[in-house]
Amino acid sequence: MAQITINLEADEVKQLFNDMLAKTPTPTNEIGNLTYVYSLLPTAPVFSNTQLLNASVALNSIEPTETSKKTDLLVQNPYTDRLRPNGLVGTASVPYRIKSESDTVYSLVGGDKVTASQQVIGCLNSPDYVEFYHLMITGNSDSKNQPGITGIQLLAKQGGSHFVVKDTVIKDMSFAGVQSNSTASAGTVASLDLSYIRVFGYNLDGEGFYLGNTSKTDFAVIQQCSLVHSLVTDKGRDGIQFNNHANLYVNKCTVYDVGKANLDQQRALLQVQNSNGLIENSLLFLAPEFCTIGTHGLEIRNCYFYANARGYINKASGDYPGSPMLNGKPIIFRNCHFGSPNKINEALRIMEDGCDIQFINCTKDSNITNLFLDNRLDKTSHNITEVGTSIAASVTPTFLNLDPLLTDTHGVITTPALLVRGIGYRSL
């Protein structure tokens, strides 16, 4: 734990990842008098000196000897097996880059050869500097009888691992869409650059993103993580779960209709534990509970929450011995909205008494009586402050579609009130 020394303020984290954000809009349609625009899907990098990966030849493991010493790898469509980098170690200047053989058609990876508790794309023998682009990752069609299948697993290594995943669709995983759950002995994850990832189903289990080990004593730290312009829908557990992040940045994400298995402590729109950073401009709509938070030094800004029941800010101060992420810095909700279809007393129940908690210019709909209930044991060492709270009706998001196969348009928000706020996947 002593090696983890970087803990940036929220705006510094945002600046650190600004170059990862998509900026270019394109006009698409009109709603009444409102013309709405959304960001373009990223263009895959241009490859040269490539090697084609064929499932019938490479089977489920991609080893250096099978790449003809080439680092630009094209995935033949379909690739009906697992695709697991095995000891592929690139560099910052020459990473291993894996993308579909066509820049217009997503290569399908996975399918019914992937069975219970496997990963469609996994890690063998500590791969590093590996990047994935423009793939359609699919689980077993019999999800109920093939549990525990993960779309992409990105693991730690000694000295820190580095991964990029962009413009990728993940569907019908019986467990998590994207997972990073290494223990401390594995090392660390130096960086995760994740963008334009869309996770659809399975609705009886699994998170959309499960990033960080849930153990409170044996976990690899994720040093830097950027998750932007991504979508999760129709999942059984939490929409997005973050654990043990030193510098976390989330922007322009949509979580919609998750927690459908209604599992205790796994049914929230968002879960954040032992992590510092900034989450902003995101739509978090429809789940049994708002969120589960157990950390310090976290700001949530301009996010739109809508859930059936309260969320929790749990006492994390004693849970992660020696963790630098529990730094006494405040938890801040700024310009956020909380809404519910049910009459509830509070949006958040607060047990954390090791840092200040601030609510600044937030709104709630008329079904929520209070933004929070103070349930701390120590009510004097730190403060809960609420400034500028007002009442605002909740609006239900609409989308161009939520079909995983309509890759150009799925998940695009068409609700004027949300477009104006600039929140959610592919918004400006």
C-alpha cells in the first residue's frame, strides 16, 4: 500500500483525462424546436503490418508465437471462441492492438463455446499494454445454465498493467461486462482507458462494470481509470461498481434499468468503495437503490439519479486499514438530481463520520422528503452541509433505441431536459 502516493483533487483528475474525451459532435435529429447532437463514435486506429487472428487456428489463447512478431492484430469475423492475450507484453509506444478485421463491421467474439465462469476476453501470464477496438463480445446463448461468464477481464501485474478498450459492445454476459478484480499479490493496474463501451444484459446477475476487488484487505489498487461515454442496461447487479481506485474519472455515462435480480447490497445504480476521484455528467436511472458509497475524496457532479429506494454512504473509515484513499477529504454531491417513483423519506442514509459530506445546489422530486438522513455515530468531528436544495420534477429518459445490434444509435438520449444538462452516453 505504501507505493500508492497519487491522490488528485477532482478537477485535477478531470484535467488528467481530458485528452481521452470525445469532443466532436454531429447533428442527428430534431425534437420539436430542439436540434440535438451527439458525439461521434471513435474511429479505430489505422493498422499496418497486421496479423489476422482466426479462431480455428489460434483457438482461445493468443500467444506471441502466434502473432508472427506483429503487434497489430485483426480479429476475423466471427471469432467463435475465447480470445485471451497470453503473455502479450507491449510498450507505451508499441502496444499490442487488437481490433475487428473491418472498420465498418464489428467482429463477433465469443458465443456458445464460452462456458460457465470463463471470460470471453481474459488475461493469461500478465499481458501489458494491450488495446481493444471495435469488437462485439457475446456470451453463451444459454446464460441461465452457464453462469459467471465475463466479457472482458483486465488484471493487475507487478509494476502495473495498462489496458485500453474502446468502441466495444458486450451483450448477454451471465456475470460482469468488464471486470478487474485482482488481489494485492498480483501487483497493480496502472491505467484503464475505457470509452464507448456498451453493456447489454444478462438481467439475472452481474454488474455492467466491476472494476476493483471487493475484499477490504486483499486487493490490487487501480492507479488511474477513465470511464467515459459508456452505457449499461438490463443487468442483474449494480450498474457500475468501483473499488480501490487512486484516481478515478467518469464522464458521460448512462446506467439504465439495472439491479434487476434485486440482490441485497448488489442492486444499486452505482457503487463506489475506497476510491478517490470525480464522477460527472452521467445518467443513473432506474434500480432498486440509488447508490452504495464507502470512501472519502469523491465528487459526484451533475449526475441524475432515479431509483426505488434510498442509497447509503457507509462508514468506510475503519474498513481499509492503511488505505491512502481514505484521506479525510469530503464527499461532494454538486448539481445532482434525485428522484423516485415511490414516497421515501431520504435519498441517502449517511453513516460515514470520517469526512465532511456536502450537498451543493442539488434537486429532488416531490416523492423524496429529504436528501439525506444523518445516521452517524460521531456527529461532531465532521459536518454534513446542504446548500441550495430545490424541488424539481423527474423526467423519464427516452432513447433512439436500446438494441445492442444497432451500434450507431443505441443508447443515444432524446429527452430534451436531459440533453440540456449534457448528461449520459454520447451527450455533449
